[in-house]
Amino acid sequence: MDGGTGVSGNPAGPRARCLTIGSSDSGGGAGIQGDLKAFARAGVYGASVIVGVTAQNTLGVTATTSIGTGMVGHQLKAVLDDIGTDGVKIGTTWSAELIWLLVDRLVWLDEVPVVLDPVMVSAAGSALGGDEEAVTAVREGLLPLTWVATPNMTEARRLTRLEEEKDPAKLAEAIVELGARAALITDAFPGGAGDWLFDGERHHEITGPRRASGCDHGAGCAHSALLTAFLARGMPLTRAARTAHATVSLAIEHGAADIGNGRHPVELTAGSLPW
Ligand SMILES: Nc1ncnc2c1ncn2[C@@H]1O[C@H](COP(=O)(O)OP(=O)(O)O)[C@@H](O)[C@H]1O
Ligand SMILES: Cc1ncc(COP(=O)(O)OP(=O)(O)O)c(N)n1
């Protein structure tokens, strides 16, 4: 996975294409909308397969609905048959039925990085999918197809069923044992800021300053979408993980403090880019 040499790719060649599979955030900060902004910022073409819709703003989620698997299948076929993809990000996965459909379609991708951000609850505390049957489907079906899983500590405990585990290294190893090639546990240091990467062989601490701007809505989505884009462009995993964290950290610091009255959105277009 670390065989790439950098982000430049082939300047004369076609743009990298990335696909996000997730749900709409009506507030525009997270979900599909956040992912497409992150893809654009990272210089890749973004396509989307919408599996759910949320009524959401910076204060929280007030309603959700999932899209039928038939329509999800049509969207996947439309994108993959014509546009194709160099990287896939998976966010909200509402049901076991949806997850097994994704497994059935994504298993045919040949050496395309798949990043799984197993969203279960928004930071404001709203449930975004993830009943026990869905968690089992993620463990048994999606993780074995996943190149990098990017759960936060809570999601990592739920996925591994190690509910009391506090050590991000042990959680990351358990996720790799379940079949993912690598695990990147986000916000892994209580009191500090940064992530824990286990690349399947070695552990890496990714640290940086903790931002207190109040602009962190969509941070997790932006992080996993940027990681997908960097991998699609051929960046080595450890560098992609460090660059994704540094970019999101700046997007929190220079966040959209003028938008909404709750947890303001990250602002990916502000600040200079760390690559
Ligand atoms: N206050 C913060 N300051 C700096 N970086 C942060 C802060 N909060 C989260 N991050 C970073 O944002 C990225 C997304 O992490 P996280 O917020 O845990 O995602 P999620 O929304 O999925 O829980 C990670 O790289 C994490 O280290
Ligand atoms: C539609 C939708 N998908 C995912 C999320 C989670 O967003 P995330 O960036 O992980 O974090 P919060 O903004 O929820 O803290 C979401 N909220 N909506």
C-alpha cells in the first residue's frame, strides 16, 4: 500500500476519481456534502452514492431516512460503469441489507483503496445507523474489503466489541485482525489531539495541536474523504494519514464560525494547505 511516491501522480494523465457512499447532511457540513468539498480540495473528481438523507444543522440531526437498496444499486452501477473510481469512501451504513449490497458490488474493484469511516453517532449524539445486525455485517463483510478503517475511539470499541479498551493500539490491532489492511483511530489521545495508525505491521502516532475554535462539525467526514483522495492520488499511507490530520486540523482552526449556532462546520477552503 505504501508503494506510491507522492501526491503528484501523473500530471499529464487523467484526474483521480473518488466515490463517496454516504448520506446527505442538509446543513452542508458533514456527510456527502462535506466529502465532496474535501475531494475538491484534494484535487480529485468526486462522485457520490447517496444511501440516506438527514435533516441536520450545526445543532444536531432532527430526522433521518435511508434510501432503498434498489436505488443504491442503480447509483453504484451508474457511477462505476461510466466514470469509474480510484478510491472509495464509505460513511453512514444504515442497515445490514445495505452493507451486504455494498460488499457484493465493491468486492469486484481491483486494487482500489477503500476507506471505511464507520459512522454510528454524530458528535451531537444523534444515531446515524449501526444496530447490532449492521455492526456484524460491517465486521464480517466490509472490514475484509477495507484498506483503512477510520473509527473514533467509541466506534472502534463498538466494532471490535472491546467495550472497555482504552488503548488505541490494541483497538487498531483488533480491527486489522477482523480483516482491514490498516486502522486509523481518530482523536485517540485524551487531552491532546491526533490519531493512531496501525498499518498492519507498524504503529504510528500522528499528533498535532488541539484546536478550540468550536468548528469541528464534519471533521471526521473531511478527514476520511481527504485520506481517500490522497490514497487515490498515490500518496503512501503514513503520509496520507498525517496530511489528512494536518489539513483537518487547519480546517477546524479556520472553521466556519459564522455558520450556524451550534458546532460550526469545518472550513476546508480556509488556511494554507500543508502539502
Ligand atoms: N479539536 C481538534 N483539534 C485538532 N484536531 C482535531 C480536533 N478534533 C478532531 N480532530 C482531528 O479531526 C480528525 C477527525 O477526527 P474525529 O473528530 O475523531 O472524527 P469523528 O467526527 O469521526 O469522531 C482527526 O484527524 C482528529 O485528530
Ligand atoms: C450525513 C452525515 N454523515 C456523517 C456524519 C458524521 O460526521 P462527522 O464528520 O463524523 O462528525 P460530526 O459532525 O457528526 O461530529 C454526519 N453528521 N452526518
